[in-house]
Amino acid sequence: MLDTSANGVYIIAATPFTDDGAVDTVSLDRLIDFYVGCGITGITVLGIMGEAPKLTHAESVALTRQVVRRANGLPVVVGASAPGFAQMGALAKDVMDAGAGGVMIAPPSTLKTDDQIVTYYANAAEAIGRDVPFVLQDYPYASGVFMAPSVIRRIVTDNPSCKMVKHEEWPGLEKLTALKNLMADATMRKVAILCGNGGVFLPHELERGADGANTGYAYPEMLVQLVKLIKVGERAAAHDLFDRHLPLLRYEQQPGMLGLAVRKYILKRRGAIASDAQRKPGVKLSKEAIAEIEFLIARLERND
């Protein structure tokens, strides 16, 4: 079950599809084995990069059940953001029954004031059940909703079932420090803070006190090793490792479905999934993009 001790790397899992758009259950097992073998500490399915809106309710529940079975006891968090609370509550109930450790909730773009944001999360916590652990996803680039540290403090205070903040505001280092300071002086109770944004600021976020990463870079073993190096004070080695991966990580971080196409291409190339297909509507890489990715991979493997 998800709790405030979450740390390390909670990988954002891709959803593998066959070329004709069906969920590829064989590749899903292979992908989870790949992630677990890289040393991750948790898994998030049906996030933005998991193509969640393209799956039916039944597919989402079946996928969760399969991942839980394959995850070797690691906590599995399921994206449960939805247009309405009824849909959110129904999905949360079914995925928790399937063995999920918690759900992740992002705010809708319609929220414009601090009070609206705070009220939304109170209603969301009620809809999913106040005993269901949830992750507050703070991703203004995607949601259009900006939450000040004081707003996050109110949400965390009002909802004991909020166990983790997925921090991915950009720029967000000062905000991260503000949240850690609120917890340090007991103005806000402790919650785990794991960071997204593809990992592009991860070394600095970890140095600012983040508990780990919650992202989906196609070389998860780098994220795992980076977290370990920072935690034991090997700052130079951590940044050297990160710098070797940064060109490819940056290329993968292109917004929207293009970034996902890059990530799936690499996962396929590494043998983790059979097809890099996205369920329609999706994006296919051009031959020029593939050549660029191959150049970056060759450069990484030569220098790593």
C-alpha cells in the first residue's frame, strides 16, 4: 500500500499495444519484468504517458490486475484522473480491489482559484474513499493549474489519505524547497515527494530533498543509480552519470505523443516491448527522428 515512505524510482509505465491497437498482455509482463530488473521501487500505470484516456474502464482494471500480479510485491499506483467524480470513484474502487496500492489524481483545467483547487481534492478524496491512498499530481504544463506550496499544504492537511506529491512544475526547484521547509518546521505533515518532468532536473531535485523520481525514462537503471548516488553523497558521480544520459533524456522529453513515441521506440529496441505502437490517435516517428535516436543511443553506449 502506498504510504509517505515512498522513495527511489516509481517508474511511469508505458502501455504496450499490438500494431492493431490491442493491449499487448505478453509485452506487458515483459515490460514489468524489465522495470523490476532495473531496480525500481514502485510502478505507476495509466499516467499521461500510459495513454490512460485511450483505455476502457475494463481494460484499465485488467491492466492493473496484471501489473500487480507481475510486480513482485512492489506498490502499484494507478492514474485515476477523470472528468467526473463518479467515473473516478468507480475506477478507484475497481483498481484497489485489483490490488493497487493507491491512485494518482491531477486537477482539471477548470480550477482557477486556490479554494476551488482545495475543494476539488476534498471531493476527490471523498469520491475514491477516504481510506484510499492518493498521489497529488502537480503538473501545471499538462493541467494548466498552478498550486502554490500553501495550497498543497492545505490539501495535505485536509486529506490524510494524500500520501505523496508528484512534483513536476517547471521551474520548480524553489517550490520543492518551500515544501520541504513546510515539512521541516511541521507546518505541513510529511508526505513523500517524487519528481517527474522526464527527470530533466532530477539531480538537483534530489539534492533539494526529493525522495525520488516518478517518471518513465527508457533507461530506468540510470534513474535508480542516480538516486542511490545522491543519497550516499556521491554528487560528482551522480552528475557525471546524468550528463551521459542527458542528450537522450532531453530528446525523449519532447511534449506530448512525440515524446512517448521516442520512449516506446527505445523500449522496443531494448527488448522490453514487441511494438512501439500507440493506440490511435498516436504519432509515428519519421526516419529522420529514428536516425537521431539511434545516434544518441550509440553515443550513450559508447560513453557509458
